[in-house]
Amino acid sequence: MLGRVWDKVVFVNNGGVPKMQKRGTVYVSCALTGMPAEYVGRMKEVIAALQRRGYEMLCWQLVQPNWPSEQLYLHDKHCAKECMAMLVVCDERSTGMGMETAFGIDCVGKPILFAAHRDSLVTPMILGASKVEPNCRMVRYDSLEEVPDLFDDFLAEVYDTPMPLFAETAVA
């Protein structure tokens, strides 16, 4: 167990309604190269749902599409290093996602939740990591809408601390 992380939670009283400002930083990794716009849109929906829950996102959507490969590599490596935890959506295969995952595990020991649709074929490397690495878990979902709840549950388990209770609201 990694200890308490929720001490950084900040609530803002906005007209009597508490709104969560920040829980911690999350890096979302998923396949992107060659993926259809619909798939990318679904990943953006997951990111938006996590943001509404108060997570600060360090993710690919912040990257400029015309960045040189070395700048993209350094950006993604930095995000994997600086985040509190990683969410790896592994429904599709991706070499970059594998590199980010390996860096997160081997170099910085980040908690990593691997999430894949129940019918997705997932590489044995990811399945093996989820069984061997103490801060990694693999979950299957029926709908991407389940992923934010699964992520909250994972962090509560890894950090051995109950999640703060709040109504999900957009942060102003």
C-alpha cells in the first residue's frame, strides 16, 4: 500500500454546493496512431468524466499534433513520471502505450489500472504485469462509462484509503 493520497483534496463552496477541485494527477494512455475519430472521441469522454471527478489530467490530448517524435517521447515520459497514477485503456494495441506502461512500472513504480472491454484481446504482457506487479490491476468493462468508477475503486484499493464522497459535478 502506498499511503494516503487524498489529503490533497480541495473543496470549494460555490453557493452551498461543494465542488471537488483536485484529487491528483492521472495519465491516460491508450492507442492513438491510426485510430478512428470515434475511438479518440470515446477516450476524450473518459478523460472528461475523470476531470469532472476532480482529477487533473496529464494526457495526450494536450499534445500538439505536429510535435516532432522526440518531443512527444519526452512529453509522454514526463507525464508517466509526474502523475499520481496511470489509466491504461488497452482495447487496442499500441507500441507507445506499451512503452509508457513499462516506464511507469519499471522506472517510477506508478499504480496502473489496465482497463479493457470484456471482448477485447489483451496482450499477455499486460495480463502478466497485472498479476506480477503489486501496483497494477487489470479490469474488464462492458461500457466505457464504467471506467471512472473502476479507476476510483482501484485507487482506493492501492492507497488503502476510502475515496471522499461527493456528488460528481463539473469544476468551474
